[in-house]
Amino acid sequence: GCSKPNDRGYNPIQCWARCTRFCGKTSVQFPFGIEEGCFASEQFQLNCANLTSSPALMLGNAQVFDIYIEEGTINITNP
């Protein structure tokens, strides 16, 4: 989504042309995003961190392994 820096509301508009779609081997699908303006709202903001030899997709302190938009679920570690 194309969220504005101070906008806490949901924004359904996607700007995938400039947004990262993968962190390591994990796909980052809208409404989730890594860069500012690439997620629908702050609750969907992820971080691509170098924890080990390969990048890890993070949601707070939990590592995200899969995002299933159609089912409305994500697989994460238990921090």
C-alpha cells in the first residue's frame, strides 16, 4: 500500500514497483511490506534482518516463515 508516514489507517493502494517482495526465501505479500509506503498500515510492517547467514523476515521479535494472504494467516516463531 502507499501509506503516508503519519497515516495509521488502512490504505489498499499497492505500490509494488518499488517495494521489496522477498526477504531471503520468504515472500512478502501485500498488505505486509518492509519499506515505508509498502504496507497497508503500521501493523503490517515487517523487517528484513540479517540474523544468520541468510536474511530473516521479522514481525517484532518473531521470525516470519510464511505469509498466506488467502487464508489470512502467517507462520512465525514463538519469541
